Amino acid sequence: MLAYFVHIYASNNALTPNYILVLFIVSVLAAAWAICTLFTYHRSKNNSLFVAFIDFCFVGALIAGVYELRGISHENCTSVTSGNSYQIDFANISVSGNGWHFSSNKQCSMLKASFAFGIMNCIFFFITGVLAFFHSGGRESRKDTYVRETHYTRHGHRRSGSHRSHRSSHSGRRHAYV
């Protein structure tokens, strides 16, 4: 929806206002990041803390974008009035009939919907950031693989009269991986 506004301003050779441009850029980057992490999910255990950090950075950037667009939150984009004539207006979507007249401002409604989607994206990226943080699974407590070495003698008996154990020169070593 925000690309619609960027296109209108660009086709009229005008600068796009900051309240549209900030949320547009952050939303495009966030969508690219979400797709990238979706396709590399199988490697996310190794870099889950990095993914969580970037998700939390996007939460902050999306909050900044929503803050820039905050002026639209108090606007009234639709109106319903009583009227007698029947008219259709395509620019602002107004329809009239017998007794009631409904009109809606398309640009206002799209900006308000973009504002709502920005808030939802903040919530979703926060949730995925928390999930990625906990997906690391406490790597510090993970057991490392170590090798336990056991010695076996080829002849498992002791000499009579000797209290020392005797290892043959042909003793075998077996490795047990735990």
C-alpha cells in the first residue's frame, strides 16, 4: 500500500513525505529479512542470537516508522450522511442512495491501514525475536562430546604371588564416545 503512495509522488516528480517513506523502507527491508530467515531456518540454531538481535532492531525501526505516521490515527476517513440524490464518485468512493450517503477517502484509508499493519509488524517481529532468542536453547549448558579411553589387557589375569597388576605389551585400547 505504501508503494502506491511512493509511486504517486515519484510519477509527479515530487518528494515522498517522511511519514510514508520511513515506514515503506523499513517494511521492505523487514519483508526481505523475514523471507531470508524463512529460507535459512535450518541454520537458525547456530545464529539464533543474531536473528533475535536483528528482529529486535526491526521492532525499533518499525516503531519509528509508525511514530512518523502517527498523524493519521485521529483522522476520519469515512462519513455517512443523509441525502436524497443518487450519485457515484470514483475518486473518493462515494455512493448515495435513498436517504443515506456514504463516502470514503481512499488515500486516508490506505494510510490508516498501513499504520495498523506497522503496529502489527512491531508485534510480530517482537514475538519472532523472542522465539529466536529462546531457540538458541542455552548453548552454554550443552554437553560437549568427549572421548573416554579404557584400557584392556589381552590377558585379564594376575600373576600368582604378585600384588601388582600386569599390563601386557599387547594391550588394546578402545574408545567410547559419549
